[in-house]
Amino acid sequence: MRVPIFMKTIRFRLTVWYAAVLLLLGIFIILWINLGFRFWGDAKPPIDDGTQTVEQRLASARARSRQNILTVSLISAAGTLVIGAAGGYLLSGRILKPVDNVASIAARISSTNLKERINHQGPQDEMKHLADTFDDMLARLDGAFEGQKQFIQDASHELKTPIAIALTNIEVMEMDSKATEKDYRHVMEVIKLSLDRLDRLSKKLLLLSVVEQNQPHESVVQINDLLQDISTEFGDIAKAAKLSIDLKPSSEQLPVAGDVFFLREAIGNLVDNAIKYSKPDTAITISAKKDSSQVIIEVRDNGIGIPKHDQQRIFDRFYRVEKSRSRDLGGTGLGLAVVKKIVENHKGTILLQSASGKGSTFTITLPLQQDISS
């Protein structure tokens, strides 16, 4: 027989235990009073010595009976108080013991041992729920701290590379006494490229920080208009790379509640990547359509594609499919991480379909304005 959930709760167990204690106390009081009267009995009338009337003897007997009742009641009350206090103390200790365990473990946990868990074993009650919730919180904190440490390590490495390149070229020129003006110009060009890369990287890091810490400022964004602006913005860049942009807006309005700046950044980043990695004389397709209560945005190119084993990590920070080529094209390894976070902040999803040598299609799904609150 399956036990109902409410019977596993601390509230139910406390109710049963305290009801049992009250029942036992009631039985104790009844037994004590009955035993008291059995031993003390009713007050006997005084011996008739001829000096008291019948009424006086009865009054004296009633007074002694009242005294006996008062004595038994006081002893019963005192016993009830002692037993009730002792029972309540023991029951409270039993109930609160898991709380002490949680508190002691929580007191030991710091940023250096976030992998420790309470792992409370017991019935599925409020205490189990509290302990499991605390363990889930520790898991999220542990993941956040690990991600932060990894981010700092990756960022330090990425920031160090352009600085190291610039310093190395400067040191080589300092040691070369026969350096010509052409050599100096070459070094200056290398330093400029390194500083440009450092500037792009720092801006992407700042943008990623802003995206991760702030929710978008919601306003009504018309996706068709946004895609038109992005197509115009990247039109000349695509033309210079011998590419064309094929814009396919929806025939109906596609309002989305979101931040136009962040959405422009996300979709623009996908278009920028498509331009960088597409083959010449091909087209980049940007399309939008309505599907039930969602807006589907696609950015498709005919570029080099992404190998299957890289697709799982393509949205990780600082991950590059072809590191050397990505750096040559000005990639920081942060663009797609920013895109994913922006889409998630807008309660959407982003998917990738790609194959080596056959191009890539990024699909962003966002809720329509009327469904964003649900």
C-alpha cells in the first residue's frame, strides 16, 4: 500500500507524536487521580464527641475532601508539566537533529570545498526537501565558481597572446642593430594587429560580462525591420568579400519582446561569422518566419562548415574550430558564447546544423511578444 505524501511530512509526524503525548498525559492524569482517591479516599467524618452538630461534621468532611482533591490536582499538574516538557524536549531534539547536521555541514563549506554535500537520508519530508535544495544550490555555486576560474584562465591566456607577440617583436627590433625602416614598419604593423585583437577581445569580454549580469530591457522589436537593418549594415562588407546577402523576411509582422541592441548583436554576430567563413561567390541567407507562437530566424551560409565533433562545444567561451584561421580572421572565440547567452536571456533557443564543406545554418527561436510572459 502506497503511503500518501502528506503522511511523510514533518508536520504530520509532529501532529501524531504530540497527539500521542497528550493522550499519554491524559491517561496519566486519570490514573493518578483515581489512585490518589483510592489511597486517600473520601474524607471520613470526625468522631462524634458530642461537641459538634451534624452540619459541622459534614462541613469539616467536605473541607478535607476539597483539600485532598486540590492535593491530587496539584501533583497531577506538576507531573504533567514534567512529563510534557521532557517529552517535548526529546521530540524536538529528534525533529531538529537533521537541522543541526545541515547547519554543521553548511558551516564547514567555503569557496574551496563546494563539492561537499549534505546527502540527507530519510523520508521525503520538509527536511529532505531542504537538504536536497541546499545540495542543488551548492552544485550551482560549484559550477559557477568552476566556470569563473576557467573563464579567468582562458581570458588570461587570450589576453596574454597579443601582448606577448607585440613585446617579442619589440625586443627583436631592439637587438637588431641593422634593422631597416621596412623592418620597423613591419613590426609596427604586427603591433597594430596585436593591439586591434586585444581591443576586440576586451570589448567582447565586456559585452559578455554585461550580457551575463543583466536581463534585457524589454521593448517591442519587429524582427523583419531588425533583419533589414542588419542586411543593410553588412551589405558592403559582404560585397567586398564577393558574397551576397539574400534576405527573406516574413510576410507578417513578427513582434518580439526584447532588447533591440542585444538582438542586433546576436544576429549580427552570426552574419559576421558567415561572411568570414563563406566561400566567395556564394550567398548568405537571412530568413524569418512565424511558427505557431514562435519566431524562427535562420542565418545560413555556404562556407567551410563545422565538423560534427566540434559542434557540441561551438558555443563554449574561447572555443575555436580552427584556431589559427580564426585568429587570422579576427575571431576571439567569444562571439557565439555571447549569441547563446543573449538568446537565452530572451527565453529563446539556438541550434546549429552543419557539415564540413557544406556550410552552416544557425536557427534562433524566440517567443512572440504575447507569449513572452508565459
